[in-house]
Amino acid sequence: MILFNYVASFFLIVLGFYTIVTKYNLVKTVIGLSIADYGVNLLIISIGFNPGGTAPIFTPGEIDPSAFFVDPIPQALTLTSIVIGACVTAMSLALVMKIHEQYGTIDTREVRRLRG
């Protein structure tokens, strides 16, 4: 099961980067950026998975040497990454709207200032 998560996250990251590099439509580029972000989030959560682990919420009487807990740091990083990803997507779409206002197109081949 955990191997499937790693394969799926690798696939999402590669698909996102492929979309960013090969598509000329700016909206599709923003979608590719979001897909890569989802793949990174899945990878972080998969790394932090601990089979049989319990939540790290306990009282002093509940601690025993055989109990082990799930690391909460990857979950916190993923929540932060989700918020940052939503903000980056919103900002990117706002820039795409401004480019469309200025140039009348969202095709990167036709926008002269976006040529490398």
C-alpha cells in the first residue's frame, strides 16, 4: 500500500512538471503546478506514515514502552503546504488574468515579454 503512494506521488510530480514544461496555455501551466504540489503533499504524508502508530496525544498515565506514535511534523508541513499551494495558485491565476488583459491572449508563444 505504501509503495503505491510513492509511485502515485512520483507520477503526479512528473505529470505536473511535464505539463509545466510542454504546455503553452498559462492556465494549463498553473494546473500543472498544482498537480506537482499535490504530488509533493502525498509524498510528505507517505514518508510520515507509521503503520500501527497512534496519535501523539497522551496523558502521563498512558505512556508505556511498547507504544509508538506517528510523527506529527509531516502532517503539519503538509497542512502548511496546502495553504501555500492555494495562495500560489490564486496569485498565478491573477497574473494570468492580468496577462490576458494586457495582451489579449494566454498563449505564451504570442506574448512577447514571456519569450525566453
